[in-house]
Amino acid sequence: MPSIFATLAGTSESYNLSGTATRTDEYHVYSENPMTFAQVYGALPAVGDLLYSGNGVKMAVGSVAITANENAGELVYSATVQYSSDSPSDTWVALDMNSTALMVDIWRANGNAPGNLNTPGNSDIGGTAVDQGGQAVSAIIPQQELTVTNFLSTNNANNIVAALGKRNSAAWLGAAAGYVLFTGSTARRTGISQYEVQYKFLWDATAHCRQVAIRDLDGREKITTPDGSGFANASLVVWRQPFQATYNFSSMGIVTS
């Protein structure tokens, strides 16, 4: 077997805020005798081999590429070995908040809060009528969208699917049970065994319940008998919950601090 020499010709490393590291090593591989590609690969770090970077981040070889060149009777190879961090160096979490004002249709102002957030029932919500002849008016509902970013060794797909479109069954990040809706997630692979996973949650001031004016058989809102002025209002307004299912978000494996 020929004597094979692998000389490190250069190296570079980079890091990002999550603690993920990447490294590229350039090698010259040479011998006085002809070499096979297998022999050249054998002289280099193998895919999956680990090392610790200058900052102490554990990295693993992700790819090895070699190129053969003829030079003065010796067979010389150039090789590129690329590493990336095998796992995050630290637990890193981002919490981003976006507050918005959602325009919704209402028939009553200052109505009573829903008695049951999952199935509000058919009782009139009370409050002050603001509609005209059963026609709703627009009002603002405060909402806050929270994005939680984790760097994990998994894309957490099963937990994400199980919780999607459900409200919190218990208090979550300071919000009372039932007020936070899990609206979706994105996962992006950033390393050999690392994913950047973003979870999106939406808090709603009425726990996502919406006012509904009960309609008659002809499809029009039931209205009160007009008074002498000719004004009438929806006679029965109830709460409806479009997101009745709940989920324990604490069981999803999300790191929040």
C-alpha cells in the first residue's frame, strides 16, 4: 500500500446566533505511487467524524469532496471537508410578539363574556345593541401573535400536527386557558441533527369566540319589533366558538425560556 499524506492547507469557521457552527477544511493529498479514490478517502476525515471547534462547539463531517490532479509524476488530490455542528451549543429561544387590531362584526357592545369558552351555549349575550335592523357593525378585537423559535434535534412534527388549530387547555405563557390558538409552525434544517422550529400562537381578547345573530327560517336575522322611531335590532345574539378543541401546549416539548 502506498504511503499517503494528507496535509491541511487551510480552514475556516463561522457561527450564528443559535450556536450553530460550520467549518471547511482544505487538504492536499499526495503519494509517490498511484492511489485509488478509496485510498484518498481513507486518508481524510470520514462523514460523521466529530471534532470540537475553537469555540468548543461539537461538529461532524457532513461531506467530503476530492479532485485528482497530475503533477510531476505524483498523483495529487485536492480535498474539501465540510463540517457543521452536531447539536446546538446552547439552548437558544426567541420570543417575538406582534399586536394587532382585528375588525369583526358585532351586534352588541359590552356583552357578557361567554360562560363556556368551548361551547358557549344559546343564551343571549346581553350588552347594548349597536346593529341596525339586524345588520352588524364593525368593531376591533385586540389580538397578539406570539412566535416562539427553538433550535432542536427534531422537527417536532407529531406534536405540531396534534396541536394544530387548537386552543390552550391550561394557562400558557401568562394567558388564561382557552385564549391562545396554535396557528402553525415552520421547521428548517440548519445542521446535521438540528432544526430551527418556529411555533405561532394567537391570543384573542374574546378567546376566539364570535358574536352570531340568530336567523329566522328565511335566513334573515331575527329582529325586535320596531318602536315608534322605526328602529329595530337583532333579538337574539349568542357566542359561537369555531375552535372548540383544546390541547396541552406544555406537552409539546417547546422551550420557552
